[in-house]
Amino acid sequence: QVQLVESGGGLVQAGGSLRLSCVSSGIIVSNNAMGWYRQAPGKQREFVACISSGASTNYADSVKGRFTISRDNAKNTLYLQMNSLKPEDTAVYYCKITSRSTLMQYWGQGTQVTVSS
């Protein structure tokens, strides 16, 4: 059974930093593509960043240069380092993993990030 559990969200002032974590069980993060998405109130879920099994990364233009996606294979954990946070970064952040073998997608439950101005 695949399970993703996010943590690290919270309330921070504009310009501050947070690091989100996504611990995976039941599937190996290093073998599969993973990503971070976010959903603000009243808006659709949107892409934030992703990392491939080969460790290639990609970012949404809105977070490029401020956010960094990474993973710790030994801990089977995905991270999102968020710096220079802005009020418009406020959202629930979700991690997702796509199984390379089955193409099934699994989501975590989300973690709330609130940036005050």
C-alpha cells in the first residue's frame, strides 16, 4: 500500500522560508517521478515542481529561483525548500508520486502553507 505523508507547513511572514517533507511508504522515491502541487482557496490545483527518477528537476515559473525540490533516497523522502515566500504562495501543498511501472499516481493528504504580508 502506497502512502505519502506531507509535513512542514505552517504560518510564515512574507520573505520567510519553510521546508516541506513528503515521506513515502510502499514505493521507492528514487525509482519514480515525484512532484509538488498546490491549491489555493477557490483555485485549481497547480504544478509547483517535479523531480524525475534521474534527478532532473523542473519548476513553475512562479517559484523558479525561490523553491528547490530534492529527495533523500535513504529516507525515502521528498522535500520542497521554499525561500522568499510571498502571500500568493499561500495554499495547501500536495506531493505526488507516479509509478514508473504502473503509471498510477498517488497523492498525499496535503499540508497548509500560509504566508502573511
